[in-house]
Amino acid sequence: MQLNISKFLSRSFVNQGNTLQYLNREVNQSPVHKLRTIRRFCETLKDPVDRFTNRRGEIERLFGRLSHCLRRNPKNFIKPKKRCIVRGRTITLGVGTLLTCGQLRFATASCCASTGRDSPTSRLLEKTIEDTSGQSEFDIWLFLKFLRPDLFLILLSVVSAIAVAFINVQVPVYLGDLVQVVSHFSREYAGDYIQEIKTPALKLVSAYSLQAIGTACYISLLGVVGERLATRMRISLFAALLKQDVTFFDTSRTGELVNRFAGDVQEFKRSFKLCISQGLRGLTQIAGSSVSLYLLSPRLAIVLFGTVPVVIILGACCGALLRKLSQSAQDQVSRAMSVADEALANIRTVRAFAMEQQEGALFEEEIKKAERLNSVLGCGIGFFQGFSNLFLNGLVLGVVYCGGYLMSSGQLQAGQLMSFLVAAQSIQRSVSVSPFSRPGHQRGQRWRSSIREVPLTGGITIPYHSLYANVDFSDVHFSYPTRPEQKILDGFSLSLPRGQVVAICGPSGAGKSTVAALLERFYDVNEGSITVDGVSIKDLDPSWLRGQTIG
């Protein structure tokens, strides 16, 4: 697989130290064609107007390492280990300023060939945007906690939705009575048309009026409840994300996290409103209409109930496949958008490598994958809708055929047949809205997993009057979560006595920033310990450690 150098260097390395540190690290474990690309990039850094001019010495050393590696066998070349003295960063802690000088021993990584499969670029593209397999189940009690402030409005909307469903069950009956009156006069029936049609017409008008009022009530109430619920969910999600450790943000994309505020919460809110407005109402209509069908014509109802469940099961299976395909298409679109976002956010790096065409080709490849998935999804939806229309039309034809036979034998009247048809179609419409709650359920799982991430909060604090500010690194082993195979600190030990200043100096990539990040507990060490006055920083409150102790 061909490596994409631009993707390697478009990961927000916007300052000099991080960029050179990254380049030094990539020299240690890169194939020969990538080393040549890095060397060309380094040539651009020596431009007099470039912002890396003040690091000319580091760039020259990087050139030397590149030349050494390029002269060796690119499939198996090893760079000798060496020691380096690290200088440069000052750390202040507590009431005293710590100062000491010493030598920190770091072993440079060996140069070895890597493949696209093992590279961060390939891992980035192979990583699924949405991994629902590791998500926890939806927590109904947590959801009810967010709904509790609007419980009264929810009850009102539920009552309104059930009332509308009950009215919808009565509408076919009133409509059948109206048709029955009209059918009498079609046979030259002698009577007062206005007087006889008045009663069923008034019942139907009253039902339609009450239906309109109830629909307006529950939709308005659900709109208010949905917005309040979404606001509380976004606030809780943002508060939870702010408390996460740095490792969480290293392994999560910013665009994906922001999408949880916009897309996931919005989809969950929409599904919640749909569940109340159409799901609950649909269940009520299915139960009521089924009873009405049996009361209108038991024989016709038995025929209908014998065929409809089979078609519903087949439709549910097709709907599940389409939902899975739709989720895959959405994931692929998100993947393509993340490629575009990274390229545009790091356009300077892309320009420095002259990788515009490669980035365009990469985006085109990902977006065409999304196009293929969406095309298959569109064809699937088309066949599903065609099947649904065929079933509906066949249902109407079958009911009319069987109902006509019953009418010919005097077992069913025209108004009853009309009521039966309308009630059967009402059941079909109610069943069709039930699958839409699944996508929102999945989005709710992602939101719940986000706010339930274990944050680094709480812990003990050392009283100010007893804080001596003695810091000890004891046999520390550490590698970044995104690069667990690459050791940054290996058996590192350092004592920082009170009242002195420690200057940790050395070339880029040696681990200076890592030491400071570990002291501030942006990350936890893999092995060993870091203590302040003999207390492990894992037991200290991180907010107190960073906000009131480290300056």
C-alpha cells in the first residue's frame, strides 16, 4: 500500500518543536521513499523567510540522520543507539521553583522499514468512524432523569397522542356510516337525504375537528420538550467531554466529537418525538383498528390477519438490511469528510509536500465509496417501496374481492366494507412508522457512552502549609496511546528537590515535553510512578494539581 506522506504530517503539527519532533521520529521508522520525501521537506525549512530558520542546527542534524538511513538497506537498517542530554524546559511547582541539572538518557528508536498497513495513515483510514460494537446498552434510567423536568408536558403530549389515536379508530366507522347513507339513495331510496346524512356527517366533522386540535397539542408540546431535552443533553455532553483526560482526545477526532453535539443529539431528539407522536399513537391505532376490523366482519378480519403478519415480518427484515446499509453509507460519508477536514485544516503542510493531487485522489476514492453505498441503498429503498406499493394495492384488491363476495351473500353492507378498508389502511400506516426509532436508539447509545466516559476528577489535595514540592520520577516507562509500540520513556528516573529549577534540555523528540505532560498528568505512565512529596499523582486531584500547584 502506498504511503501518504501528507496524511502523516497533517495531524496539527503547527509549531516548530512538534514538527521537528515528528520528523525525527518518522526518520527512525520509515521506508526509503518516505525518507526522501522528508528530506525534500527539510530543504524547504531552510528557506531564509521560513519560520524554522532559528532551528537550522536541528534541521542539519536531521539531514545527517536522513543521509545515514538512506545509505543503508531500506528493508533492514538499524541506527545505533546513543545517549543525549536534554535541555530546555523549566517547571515551577508549588511554593518553590525547582532547578537542577542532570543528564537524561534516552535511546533513539531503530530505523526499520514500515508498511502502509502498520502506518498511522493506514490505521487512520481503516478505523471505523462509528464503532457501535463497543457501545453500552441504552440507559433508560439516565434518559428518564433528563426527561424528569418536563414530565408534565410529556404526560399531556402522551394523552393527546392517545386521544388522537382513539379518534382515528372511530373515523372509519363514521365514514362507513356516511357511505351507507349515500348508498341507500343510490338505489332510489325514498327519504330525506339531508336529514339522514346529517347525523353521520356531524360525527365525522366533530372527529376531524378533535383530531386537528389533539394533533396540534401533542406536536407543539413535543416540540418544546424535544428542544429542552436536546439542550440538557448537549450541556451534559459538553461538560463530560471537558472532564476527559488528554488520552481521550488523542484517540478521538474533534470532528467526530462535534458531530455528537449536532448530529447525534438532533437525530435522537427527532426519534424521541417520532416515538411519542407516531410510535405510541400507532400502537394504539393498531390495537383499536384490529378490534374494529373483527367487529365489522370476523371472516374478513381472519383472512386479513392471516396474511398481513407474514408481509410485516418480511418488511421488517428488509428494513433491517436497509438500516444497516444506510449506517454503512453514513459512516463512509463521515470518513470522506474527515479526509477533507484534515487536508483543509493543514493546507500549509499539504502545500509544503506538493500533495494537492494526492489528497484530491484520496478524497475522491473515499467519496466514491460513499457514492456506491448510497447507490445500492437507493436501489434497495426503491425495491422496498415497490414491494410495499404492491402489497398495499393487493391488500385493497383482496379486501374488495372478499368483501364483494360477502356483500353478494348479504353478510356485509357497503358502509361496513368501506370502514374495513379504511381501518386496514390505518393499520398499515401505523406499522410502517415503527422501524424509524432504531437509528435514534443507536445515536442515543453513542451519546450515553460519551457522557459515561470515566473522567479524571477527584482525589486528595496536599495542604498548602505542608507542601514541600519534592517531585520524583521512578523507573517511568511511557508510550503515547496512539503509538503504543513506540517507547518515549524507558526506565526514566529523576528527582527534583525543593527550591531548585530543573532545565531539561536536548534535541527535538527526546522527551522533554513528555516529561512535563506526565507531571501535569495529561497522561498516566505505563510503568513506574511519579510522586509529589511521596504521594502518587494518580491519587491527587488533577484540577488541584494543574490549577493551584503547577505554574
